[in-house]
Amino acid sequence: MLSALLFGLISLIWLAMGLAMIAVPMWWSAWVKHSVADALHRYVAAQGLILGGLILVLGASTHRGYWLWVTVGSLGVAKGMVLLGLGESRRERLLAVWERTPACACRLAGVMTVTLATLLTIDTMRG
């Protein structure tokens, strides 16, 4: 019951993020840039990534597509750890790369995020 609630919350967050990436990619890029540049926002975002990834890894054993959710959760934990450990120069390089990313790439990432949210919802409802 608790894992279904947490997986549903993760799916809802992914859906909102994916729709924002698709609908307003420039706003999403500005928000990500601000979040990575500000220390407190970066810390909170990294902690959220790590927590969400650990929930996926630990709760995925009851789902049919457990290998997918363990992989996605592990990547989320790794991404959160990298965000926590980035130095100033590497963070500036990451932001420079992010600024050069075209809007179509952001929209494609949004479509993939919405797809993952939908798959997680379906898998949670079946489990």
C-alpha cells in the first residue's frame, strides 16, 4: 500500500516534469539552470533524486518490470550523488552544456519522462 502511494507520487512528479519539458522547454531550462546554480536548490534537488531513486530500488521487487525501476532508481541515485559532489568549475561546464541544448532535445526528454511516468503508473496499478 505504501509503495503504491510512493510510486504514484513519483509518477505524478515525473508526469508534471515531462509536461513542463514538452510545453515550455525554455522555462524548464531556465529553472534547471537556476536550480543547479543555487546551492540550496541544488542540495534539495539532489536529495529528492536520491530519495526517489532509493524508493524505486527498494520498492521495485513487487513489480513486474522490476529491472527497469531498479535501473532508473540507480541512475537517479547516481545523478543525485554527482550533483552533490560537483565542484564549481564542473558545475559551470554542466550549465554551459545545458544552455547549448536545443529545445527539441528538451522536448524529447519530456516525452521520455512522460512515458516513464505512464509505465510506472501502469506497473503500480497491476502490482
